[in-house]
Amino acid sequence: MSRTSLPPDLKLFRGSGDAGTYVWSPFVTKVEARLRFDGLRYTSGHGSPRSAPRGKIPYMEWHETTSAGDDAVSAMGDSALIIRALVANGLLRDLNAALPTGALRAQDLAVRALLEDRVYFYGTREKWCDNYDEMVENMLAAVPWPVRAVVGWMAQRATVRTLHGQGTGRLSDDEVLMFKEEVWEGVEALLAEAKKKRTTGGDDAPFWVLGEEEPSEADATLFGFIIGGLVSTAAPVTQAIVSKLPHVIEYAERIHDTYFPDYEKWK
């Protein structure tokens, strides 16, 4: 894609969820946080995996003019690729390029991998295996019941197969709980240390997971996973774990108050 291929008339498709509310997907909130960190304007829509470029939510659409002068709609899926494209086209800052050392960039990558390659699968198991009915009622609410039952069953079967191949599906409930608690307690420790390092901003200003004065890519991802854990009623165990961690909640509240004041806060 050329550097001028992404004009600022961006529309982010978030799946389910009303305007002014967070959705369950951590990847949707990750992209929204990234856009808001840089004040990049966008509109939102529902969309569906069937219409998504990569068959999953979120995805983004924008209008551009073809060489023939016609208006065309282009789309891109995958949260990481959306952010990379916006950075490459100068619409977002390259946050990690501003990190002062390669070690910090590696730490940023490690935090994102921990969440996206481990926590994501624990949450998927909790939603689709342990709380299937609640998950289907939310994710497929717009689908008529007979179709919803079939689509839900097919989605669950595919998810179970994926989890088994990935490894999370082979764990016992107690083992999954142990790993969940280990991860979130580690995040709590990181944020407690990061808060101590903050030297700028007011008393209510956000602090960032790497302890720097500005956010990195890991902050958008972490905020997305915290919010997903707090708002998803199909993940009650994760919600209970996250809601009891004081620095995790304070971190999310400060980002919410600064960048998402128009959004309804989790309960």
C-alpha cells in the first residue's frame, strides 16, 4: 500500500455493541485505544465476520479515489495490520520507535504476546466452552433463533478444535484458572511498578505499562484485554480476577477517563 492510500475517513467495524459502549472483543478496544491515543477520528459500525476481509472482527473501511476518478471502498482486517497500515501512512505515530532501548521494545512485544497468544485462548475457552449460552446470546443476538443455534454450534465446534490443537483445550479447569491468575497477577505487578515511575501529568493522568511517559503498543493491547475481561458476562471468572486487582483497575480507569469519556463505564 502506498503512503497516501489511507485517507482519514475511517470506519471501524466492531461487531455487536451500541455506540458509546465497549464491546467484548479485546482486539476492537485495542484498535479504538490506538486511534484515540493519537486523536484520530473515526466512525464505528457493526459489520460481521461474513463481510470482513479476513473473516473476523474488527476491520476497517475507508474511501479512496481510483485513477479513473471513481469513489471506491477499501477494507483491511486484523487489528495489528490495521495499526501498522495507519502508522505506515502517517496517520498514527510509531509509538514503539520512540522507546529508548531495544530491550523496552522487546518487553512491549512480550506483553502483547502474553495477552494475545495466551490470555486470549483462556478467555475463548471460558466464553465458548464454559459459558456457551451467554456467549451465543450476545454474539449472535441479531441472528434468528433457528439459525443462531446452528451457527453457534458450528462456532463452538470449531473453537473446541482450535483450543485442542493450541493446547488450552487439553488443560483441566484448575490448570486454566492457575494460569489465568498467574498472568493477571504478573500484570498487576508490572502496573504497580509503572505507576511508581510516572513523573509527568496530573494525579489522574494515565500511567503506562512499561513505565515510560508515553504509551507503547502494549498499552492499547493491555487496555483492550482488561476491558474485555470487565465487560464480558460470558467470562465471569476472568471478570472476578481482574476486578480485584487495584492497579489494573486504576490503569483502566485513567485511560477510560482520558480517552473514552464518551463511553459507558463498566460496572
